Amino acid sequence: MHDIRAIRDNPAAFDAALARRGLAPVSEEILALDEARRARIHAAESAQAEQNRASKEVGAARGRGDAAEFERLRALVAEKKAEVAAMQAEARDLDAQLADRLMGLPNLPLEDVPDGTDEAGNVELRRRGTPRAFDFPPREHYEIAGVRPGMDFEAGAKLSGARFVVLSGAVARLHRALAQFMLDIHVTENGLTETWTPVLVRPEMMLGTGQLPKFGEDSYQTTNGWWLVPTAEVTLTNLVHGETVEEESLPRRMVAHTQCFRSEAGSAGRDTAGMLRQHQFEKVEMVSITHPDASRAELDRMTACAEGILDRLGLPYRTVVLCTGDMGFGARRTHDIEVWLPGQNCYREISSVSVCGDFQARRMNARFRPAGGGKPEFVHTLNGSGLAVGRTLIAVLENGQQADGSVRLPEALVPWLGGKTHLTAEGALA
């Protein structure tokens, strides 16, 4: 959410920043709502003052025995009371309109974000690892012989419909090992605090991180009004919802492994084969709550944490900074990490790491108390995958596949797999 005072102070800069995202100017409309709201508040306060003065004079008129003045003042009090109520109601309505308008506007990009209208405008920061040269046509993950026994899309469809899968046996164990591997590295080496959170949240939590009100169709809501989280970003970030924390407690760095749920309403027909885009999936999510001065550096630190997982697994990848037209709603700058998938012969996103500034903090009313005293300030928030577990499974399977249908597994995973190094062509760990 945006600071109305910043829009008042420099409406041209606000419109210019939104224009970088391809949006038309809105400051005139917003400031008109703000002015009308403030005018109603001022009028209500003036009417309230008149009501208070008249109320005091009513008793005096009665004491003097001035019946006519008493009746006039009593009528005036009633009139002003009605005026105050009406203007307060109008002010509340205008305040709600202003809040809704501000809630629907995306975050403003940082100056170092490249301009562009879509993914073609993204800028590559670096590549690591060299895609393997295969002496046979590489298959997609679900076509590999050793994978097929443990990856059942028909069973998933029978249970739940399209874009669900049932994992079993060696593939299920490999999927679990990847999540444990990521968690352990992030906790023991990257200094993140392991956290376990619910996957059902109240609407105000989704509002706080920006999934509501604009993107409700992309998530699932239960019949009692709760929402299934699309990522643990929602729960981890909202742990400071409505809080004022001490500056000394920052940064707060957390990681959680959760089930995630997305309706994918805006992606009909895309990536329907295999596990790439599912309605239910797992992620290891990183969230940082920082001092405003530290958030940009924290973005680079979190990106390195996600990249480090891929480095250990020996998976080729590239890191790009998203342009203004491809960046998510709540982000000020985003680094996407794309892993090489030989079955598709391209790089695909496996992590997205974003700095949100105080955008989410304003929605959540999350602040910190400066160590040297002074007025509480809004914290800055960041989030990123570390990594998407299912997509990491896909990358491990496709990059390690052998001509006979077996899969050579990354050496880094061996301790998490009880010493097993291969997935056989028959679908067993060996």
C-alpha cells in the first residue's frame, strides 16, 4: 500500500513510477478522493464543535427560564448531531474508497530496475554451470523410465482432477529429501530460523501481503472464509502483522517448508504436462523482515542463498532481474532464478526473490521502534523461494537422466538419501 503523504508531496513522481509499469496517471483521482475525505472530516469536526457549544448553552437557557432559546438550542444540537453523523459516514465511505484504490495499485519499482513491457525486457545478471551435452535425446521428467513408476498423474486426476499428482516410492522419497536438504542448508549455513506455520489463513493476512483484493481468483477460499496459502510468504511475513518490534531484533530471517495452493486462474492451457505447474505443490520459502536501510542488500543475500542450493546440486541456472512490466504486484525489484531443463531445452523459473520495501508493511501496519528513540517506522519485507521443491525435483531428474532410463542423483543429496546415488530404470533407489 502507498503512503498518501508521499503522493501529496510529489504526485508527478508517483505517476512517473507507475508509468514505468505501464499504468496511466492516477494521482489526480487519488488526491481528489483524499481532499474530499479530509474536507468531510474537517466539516464533521466543525459541526461537532458547534454541537458541543450549543449543548453547553442549553442548560444555561433552561436556568434563565428562556424557553424559546432553550428550544432553539435543543433543535440546533439535534441538527448538528445529525450533520456530524452524516459527514462522519461520508468520510468513512471516502476513506474506504481511497484505501481500496491504493490497495489496488502495484508497488513502485526501484530506480535500478530495467524498463520493459514483458519478459523480453528482463536482464540476465549471471549464468552458472554448463548444460550437459547428451548423447541421446533428453526426455522430460515424466517420460523418464525410472520416474514413471513413482509419478502417477492419472491417480492424481482420479482423486482431485487435472494438475494434481501422486508421488510414491523412490520419487516420493527424493522429493522429501530435497525439501529436507534445502531446509537444513538454510538453517545451518544461511542463518535462517526454521518456522512451521498454518496453511489456512484469515483474509486480512492475504490482504497484508497483497494477494487480496486483486488476485483472489488465483487462490482457494474455504466455505468459512479462510484462504489456503499460495506460499508461506503469507504466513511468515504476517508474523509481524500489527506489531511494533524493536530495531535490535532486525533482521528477522525465516524459512518454512509448506504445502502451497494456487488455482492458476490466469494460466489456463499453460504447462499442463508433468509437474511444472500444479494446483498443490511444496516450497521452501524464505522471508526477511529488515530495517529500511538494509533491504536492498538483503535482496542480494537471499538471492545468493537460493543460488547456493542449485550450486550444491550441480544444476545449471541463470539469474535475471525482472523488468518493470514483468515484475510482481508487491515487488520493488525481483531476481528470478531459472534452472536448465534439458527435456524442454530451456531455462525455467525455480525461484523468485523480491524486495517489497514498506509496501506490505503498510498493509499490515508492521513497524519497528528505532533504537535511538523517535517515532516508529515501517519495516521492509522480502520473500523468495529457496526453492520450489517440485521444480527442483524436475531439474534433478532431467539433468541426471541416463540413456537406459535411470537417473544419476546429485552427490550433495546422498546423505539425505541414506547413501543412495541412483534412481534405477525400474524406479528404485540404489
